[in-house]
Amino acid sequence: MRVSFVVLVILCTLLIGISPDTTASAITPTAKEEYTGTVIGVGGSMGGVSRPFTLTIEDRTSASETSRAIATLAEGGQDALLKELQGKKLGRFSLGGQVGRDLNFVNETRTADGGRRITILFERWMNLFEVRSGARSEDYPFTYIELKLDASGKGEGTFITAARIRFKKNEVEVENFGIYPARLAGVELRN
């Protein structure tokens, strides 16, 4: 059974970086940041499994690039968005000591309490079976991460390993292929 999981709100949220729990502005720090934590699987093949992760952010997506990405999604769908984001290297995400994947989209906003919300997209890992057999999971080409961090860089988040992204009724919608998204726990800024 497939359950839709809506995680982003109104188009303006992504464009301007303002949501119900955020105040002002999208931010674009230039310093490299490295986060570590644990991915805790809630259901599906990752259910009950926990693995360490490392997230390195070297750059952010600019406001103009964000606007262009949303326009691409609205006009051409997620395949056009994937094509536009491929090749961008804004950092790296790795699970359990693996080499990891390049981050293709990183949006960061400040929250009312002085913390940050970081939204990340990247092309997900696909195994040979999926590609060869044309499995339904191929329709979920992104991995989606949302981190909520306090002022000291500690926090938690959501990790959707296989996500479909749509633009519906002036909203960006993220749908999880699995039943539940995994949790990111014990997230800490390391540098």
C-alpha cells in the first residue's frame, strides 16, 4: 500500500524560505559544514534498521536557481527537474561509510527560534534490478532530506530514500515510495 507523504508546503515556502515556523530569510552560508547522525528505519526494508550517516554541505542553491527549479518542475515534471539538477555538486550524503551521493539541491531557511531548516534533494541510488525490470520504484528518482536544527547545529530530520516530486495547486508535493519515511536522529554539526 502506498501512502502519500506531503512534506513541503506552499510554493512561496521554497521560493522565499518562509514557512509557518520560520521568520525571515533564506540563507546562503559559504562555509563547508559536516553533519553526522543516525538514520532510523521505520518501515519497509529499512524497518528496525539504524545506520550512521555523514552529510557534507559545501554550497547552497541560490534563490534564482530555486525559482528556476520550481518553474521546471511545474512545466516539465520531475523528469525535467531531475535533468536540471543532475551534475550539481553542493555536497555529499553517505550512509554507513559508503562513498555517498552528490547533493543536487540544498535550500536553507532560518526558523523563529534561531535554528535552521535544511531541505535537500539528490538523485537516489537505483539498483540494477530496478532499472532492468522497469519496477514502479523507478518513478521515485529522488532522495529527500529535511533537517530541523537548533542554533547549536543539533537536531533531527526526515529521510525519504525514494521520493516522487510533483507540483500541484501551487504546492510542491513530496511523495514517499515506502509506507513511512525514515528518521534522522542525533544530528550534529561536526565542524
